[in-house]
Amino acid sequence: MNKILSSGKLTTADHLRIFKGIFIATNGTALLLFFFLRILFYNTPITLKEDMAALLNTLMIGTVVAIGLYTILLIIEIADHIFSKKKIRLYPALQVAGISLFSLLLVYLSSCNNAVLSGVHKDLNTGVTTNYKNMEPGSTVLVMNNEVLNHTDIPLGENFVLINDDVKGLVEKDGKVSAGCELTITDKQGKQLLHEADLFKGEDIFLKENARALKCTISTGKPMNWEEHYDVAVTFWDKYGSGKIENKFSVRMIDIP
């Protein structure tokens, strides 16, 4: 490829080979990064649908990077012709390709400001995985008896609180925001022990300054048993917008110490 670029006389076939090489390199790197992160967070509770969506987004980013890099090379090639005072005779197909690639790049850059805010946080102490879209918490903690937990061993019969603190992205209307909270607890066989569709129902409108933290109180007790593990899923969503925060983790029931 370096030999082709240094010749200063690129044909349409040369450009296709260059773009193919860049495309393979960027998407290969993107896939390696994706699989490295999946291995690193192998125990993160992510559904197949979410996994496939993340993979497609990764490939899309790799493709956009490839287009951007190729466009830069195309600009360099054109500039080389201009500054060397050579007559520019780009093949019609190359002209169309250049215009198309510039258009795609401009569309991508113009949409950056409207890009969906999404991502994932994981607390390595408690194992709490937080997936968010269009609203993001600064931190996520578990609190019991006014103490932040660094574990998920919960005495049977105790209550604890999941807190998404410093939440950003809630849509505001007349100085107020509105949110919902869904809670689901299942055992390791997948049996649902508790499901509350909206714990905030009827009291779901808050002053903006009072909604910096989204909290869910979780009670334990029968039919839970000592030394059993249970999966907890808490979902907060923006009732005025499209934002959502999903918290997932497991707890172990222990005897009162």
C-alpha cells in the first residue's frame, strides 16, 4: 500500500484496494476491542439482543472510522495533484466516490450532537451493572443502614437501597421531571419472586433539583431463604423522554450477623 501511495498515480482499482485494506483494519481492530471487553466483563448480565446491538454499533464505528481515514487519503491525493501543478484527471467513478464519502462524513459529523447517550458502568465490588441510555448516573451504590456496601451479602429480612446518584439527562417540563421505577427479583432458577411495574406510580413527578438521585428500596424476606442467591433488576425510565437506566445485580441472603 505504501508503494501505491508514494507513486502519486492512483487508479480506481488502487483506491478500492486501499479502502478495502483500511476497512478490514479498522473493523478488525473494533472487533478485537469488542471481544476483549466482553471477555473482561464476561459475567455481566447482558441479553443476546443487547449483545448483538453492541456488536453492530461496534462495526458501524469501525466503518465510519474507515470512511474518515480514506477520505483523508483522498484529500491528500487531490492536494498532491494541485500543489505539484499536475493536471487533475480523476476517473468519474472516483469523483462520485469522493463526493459520496464526503457527504457520509458530513452527515456523521452533523449527527454527533444528536447521538444517543448510552453506555454501561460496573461496580467491581458489588457487581452492580448499570446500562443507561439518554440519561446517565454519575455513580451507582447500594446502601444499608446508612452505610454504602462493598458487597451483596444481605441479612434476610433487611431492607437496602439502590441509588443512582447525580443523574443527568431527565427531560424537564416547567421545572419538573417525571420518572418510573420497575423492580424484579428472581431466583437462580428464573422463578419470579417479586415484580413491581412502577414503584413511583402516583408519585412520579418531582422538582428537578430533587431528582438528582433515583432510589429504589428493596425488601428481603420470605419466600427467600438463607444462603440462596437472587437476581435483582431495577429499571428507571424518563416519563417525559426516552431515557432509561437499568441496574442488575445478585444478592446472597445471610443470617443476621
